[in-house]
Amino acid sequence: MFYDFERAFKKEWRIYFVAAAVMAVLIGYHIYYRYEQLISREQERLTHSSAAASILIGKQLQNINTTLTNIRSSFAANKKTFNNSQVFYQERLMGLANAMQHVQAITILDASGTAIYSSNAVLVGQSFAYREYFKEVAAAPDADMLYVSSPFTGVFGDWLLPFAKVITNAEGKFNGLILILLNSVEYSQLISSLRPTSQSWASLAHGQGMLFVWEALGDSTPTGQNLNVPGSLFSKHRSSGQTESFYKSAVTANQQESLVSVRTIIPDTFMMSNPLVLAVGRSYSVLTQLIFKEILFLIVIFIVLYFALATLLFWTQHTRRISYKETKSAERFAKGLSDKLSKFVELTPSIIVLTDIKGAFKEVNPAFQNALGYTYQELMESTLIEYIHPDEREEFRATLKSLTKDKANITRLIRFRSKNATYLSFETSIAIYGDVFFIAGLDVTEREIEKAQLQLMAYKDRLTGLPNRGMLWEHLNQAIHEEMNERHNTAVLFIDLDGFKLVNDTCGHESGDKVLKIIGKRLLGVVRENDTVGRLGGDEFVVILSRIGSERDVEFVAKKILETIKHSISLSGDKTVTVGASIGISIWPDHAFTADELLNLADKAMYESKRGGKNRYSFAN
């Protein structure tokens, strides 16, 4: 009898160790799954952020190429006139440079490398034949190519990124170039705004490896560092030949282990001599710290359960040795162990659901009940299919059928309907054992919301929700293209608020932000549905009126805008403020033919309104 006891006791210990090992594996799997989910989520966030940034930078490159081409065409067609009107042409370059974001200067060099016109008068007459951007164009001139040379330190000590178009003479030979220089300090503001979190970093480098912009919180990595060194992420990405890559490795710029999304930016609508390389990343050590507490909690729970169950098993066997109740004690131990394991499943934050092929519930854990708000009884009297979003039900049924054939685990993003009629997104893993389907998942609703928000960041002003500069430029070009075919006019109203600085200075920036939001809503209430209202930044707004008949139509809208803006605005407490507006108006095709020129002329007309006494509108000359 004692031998039977000992044999049964050894069997129980083996069961216990197996159960403990299974529990350890489950904990390890959960930790691994959480780690992979964290890394996957961060990879998706960085990839979406770099995609949004590459769209914005690509549109700016398109704008630079179009501007250089237009300047070259204008210069070639009116060269004699410009030689006799240097001041006029100088002012035009200054206007274009002011209208374009992040531009340090726009300069025209002759065949010898001497600046003959520039938006910065200090540069006129200086020779830049020694610069690499001049040598590169002069050595192999191509009229269709947008030349992008390596960043360099300018005459004023700023790091600049040059873009150039070649100028040819009547025989098609090199006769100079037109140059646009981007300033790294100003450009860093755009790069900073595209970082997905404050702990992430972003950089923009020349295709040959020279770092142009590095933007990270508390990091003073110098611009101009060469990233194209053997083994660096830059060299790996460029040698791969791919336009987008993702790495987990040490970064040359800051020597930190990071997750990095890298993209090569080279538009497909025109030729560029060198691409730009964008990188958005986050320190790997910061990410691992986020999951450390959860790992520590699970390890403590496991250790406590392990020793508690071991103590329970030892005491149970000791009791059975005394009472000789082998069968009864063994059943009690098995039941207790099963209850403990079930309790562990109930404590896990992941949802766990068991169903049959038709979706009928076999079992659900409390995490699933709590997430959706249904009771255990309500769920067991229904099927899982009823709670899945209607657009995803057929795909879910197909997934269950496919699992019966190949038995492989499948990962799906599924939206479940909660009791308050909202849908929550879960990233699930589905497996089959026998005729039972096991579904485990984590709530990723916030991640899906963030993904949608990232897609809007590239086109909307964060404060007012109105179209930003990039989207305004797209709408204006689209309106011009449509009017060419339909023979209507398009008007641009450049609006600058009068008295807004006083509101900021006396009432604070929070009140100033409220004023900007209210003004944006008022402008939307004035225009038609097919018109566009956007915010350039600060207290500057732009209204695009399409399909207009005459100047009187525009004047009518301008008067309505002045009238609605001047109404008082209530702030916190009993405080009210009043602002006015100065409006500049340009009309396509009466005043200009391109979006940049229309915006520039409307801006100048707005300043005429300022000089004329404010709270009025002026048409462009």
C-alpha cells in the first residue's frame, strides 16, 4: 500500500511540474506576444509617420521643381527685359522666396558661376563657381533634371540643401543655373511636427549620406554628419535598392539601438539627380521599459503560484500518508490544481473565447465579458458571429473553414460590438484543436484610432481642423485645372487678422487659439460648399473661391467676411474681444496663372489693405 502511495505521489509531482511548465510556457508566450505586439505597433506607427512625412516632402519637391521650371521659362522668355529691370526681377525672386516655406534664397547664376539675380541682395555679384552644386550641373547639364547636391555651410553659417535647374542658351549649351536653398534650421520645424511621439526622432539626409536635418528631444546631433559609412542603416538601406525599409539596429547619428523606418524620397513625375532619405525612429531601450513592469508582475504571480501550489501538494500528500486516502486525496488535488489554472486564465488581460465551427460559444473568459459589457449568460445564449462587425463576418467564417483544412494559426484584426453599440478593435490569434476553435486577442482600439489620426495629420491644421498649407496648394491647383476646362475664374482671398496680437498679449495664447477656431468656423459659414477655407499659420487664413463670374462676386464675399469677423467674441468669464481683417485678393487668370503667383499676389494685396487703414480688402495689381 505504501508503495502505491509513493508511486501515486511521484505521479502527482510529475503532473504538477508539467502543469507548472505549461503555466511558465503560457506566461512566456504572453510576454512574447506582448513584446511582439508592442514592437509591431511601434513599427506600424513609425511606418505611417514616415509615409505621411514622405508625402509632404514629395509634394514640396514637386513644388520646388515647378517653381524652378517656371522661373527658367520666364527668364528665357523675358531675358532682355529683366536685364533692364533688375530691381523688378530681384523683388519677384524675393516674393517667391517669402511665399515658399523653409527657403533661404532663390538665386540665378550665369555660366561663370556669378550670381546675377537673388532674393538675397547680398549674394548678387558673388562667384559660387567653387561650390559643388555649380560644378555638378556645369559638368553634366540636363534641362529636365532637378539637381539635388549635398548639404553645405552657407556664407552666413547655416546648413543649406541646394536644388538647381540648368539654364541653356539658344544652342542648348550650359548658360547658368537657377538655385533654391532650403535652410536646415527652418526645415527642422516641419520634421519635428511629423514625429509620432515626443520620444521619437526624425532625420532627413541627402542620398549620398550627408545629414541635413536631425530632430529629437534633447539631442544636439550636429547637421552635416556623414551617415554613409560601412554597416550603417543608411548604407544598408541604400544598398538594398528598396524605397522603404525597417530596421532594429544601432543608429550612426546617435549611437542608440533603435527601431527605424527609412524611406527613399524620389518623385516619379520628374527626374532628380539624387534622392532624399527620410528616417523616423524610436529608442529600443525606451520601448522595453514599457513592458518591464508587466513582465515583473507576471513573474511574481508565477513564483507565488508555483510555491503556493507546491506547498499545497506537499501538505496534501502528507495528509494522505496519514489517512491512507489515496484516491480521494488525488481527486481533491487534481480539482484544486485545475481551479488554480482556471483562475490564472481568468486573470489574464487577453480575451479568450472558445467556439465551434458555427461560432457558438463554448467558453469565454472575464476579460471578454468586461471588454464588451455582456454577462456570461448573455454570451452563452448567442453566437460570436452576432458580435462581429457585419463587414467582417464572411471573412471570419472563411477563416474558421480554412483552419479546419491546414490547422495553422491565423491572425486577424476583428471588430466586436460592445453593449453600448460601439465597435472595439481586437488583434486576435485563432487556432483549432479538435472541433473547438481557440481565439485569443488584445484590445487595439486606441492604435486604430491613432492610425486614422496620423493619416489626417498630413493635410489638416491641428488647431482649427481646416486644410493646411499643403492641402490648400493642392485645392488651388485643382481649381485652376478645372477652370481651364470650364472657362470660369478662381479667386484667392488672403486674410490676416487685425488686432490678434493684442488678444494674445493681453488675454493669453489659450484665448488666442479660441479666437482662431471661432474665426475659422465663421469663414466656413460665409462661403459655399465647393469653396475652400484653410489656415496657413499664425493669424493668416486663405479662402479659395471657385467658379466665380466677376470681381463683384468676390467683393460680395469679401464684404461678408469683413462683416462676420468684426463681431465680438466671448472668452472666459465676461470678457469679450473684437478683431478685424485685412484681405488681399488675386484672381485667376486676370492676375496670375500659377498657384504660387496667386498666393504671392494676394499676400501683397493684403499688405496694401494693411497700409490703407486695415479692416478692408484690396485687389492685386
